Amino acid sequence: MLEEAKQLCKQLEDHGYAAYLVGGCVRDFLLGLPLKDIDIATDAHSDDVATIFEEYHPNSFARKYGVIELKKPLKCQITTFRTEGNYLDYRRPSTIQFVRDVKLDSKRRDFTINALYMDKEGKILDFFDGVKHLDQRKLVCIGDPMIKIKEDALRILRAIRFAIVYNLTIDPALDKAMLTYRKNLDFLSIEVIAMEVHKLLKLPLTSDKAHRLMQLSHHYHCEHLYLK
């Protein structure tokens, strides 16, 4: 899977674009875990991506957001580098702007361990000490946690999930922001919450992880989201 993904990056580079594996697949690779979701970030616009991979019959349902989905030669999403405007509904940005700079793309992401990029040669781009935080088993927000958590309440649930699945300690500044804005979860739809909770509960939970789930749910006053 990893080599196939790198080959897709090479195809984009052969057409003059930058391309990197990004996010969870890089994080899990560094942790020695099986890869699941493959995401590629590129400075190519979605129309160009769709043309380059036309032979694979790409899904362009989210083309206006810069996202092209492939099912062949492997299932993945290819997303154009972007920045995001202000968040107006505690979940999604009001605007997005496509950019050519990978570092600008990295700043919009949530946690440092999810902002790791890998090129086709296996070189890691790490703008926020994500590798160090992985080694330290520490979950740290990119930028000001108060801003990041306020703008997207789902990051509270994502932080809980990552802390449990990867046995991470939540950074004190992030913890404070999660406690401050935990009530913003009430603005999220049941469907959005259910999708995130499902990601956690479909994973095998040891007794230790189940105990920590209950502890964190209680700590952030969101027991009703997890335990009903």
C-alpha cells in the first residue's frame, strides 16, 4: 500500500507538481502500525488531479473542495494544499483558498502528529515537531489550542480518540481549551458525532483503553456522547 501511494506521488511529480503522503498514514507508518486511510496532499488543482488519474475513473464528488478520491490502484484521497477562513458553525470553515505552499497547508491541520508529510523517497516534512511528540506520546495542537478547539468542536472528540488509541498524554494547553469549549459539542449534529464515536468504538478496546475512555469522557463532561 505504501509503495503504491508513493507511486501516485511520483505520477503527480512527473507532471510538475509537489505531492506528499500526509496525516494518519504517515503517523501510523512511523509507529510501525498497519496503514489504513491513505491521504495525499498536492499543489495540483483537483481538475488537474482528475485528468492525471483519469484512467482510474476518479470520484470528483468533492472537487470544489480540492478533493479527488481514487479507488484504484488503491483507495485514497488526493487533496489540494489549502488554507481556511473563519469557522462559523463550530465545525467547518466559511471559505477555503488553494495554495502552492505545503507549510501553509500544514497550519490548517489539528494536531502535530497529524501534520507529518512524506515524499516519494520517504523523507519526512515536520513543521511542528510532530515526530518528537510521537516519540513522547504527547498530543499537541498546532497553533493556539483555544482558537483551534473553538473553531471546530469535533477536535475535542478527535483528541480523546487519539489519546486513547495511541496512548497519548494530552498537552496541558490543549486540555484547557477542550475544557473551555466542551459545550460547543452541543452545536454539532448527531450524525457528525456518531461518525467520530464509531471510529473509536469499532476499534478493539482493551480494558485499559475502555477505562481511559470513561475517565476522559468524565473529565471533559461528555459521557452522554460515549456511553449512551
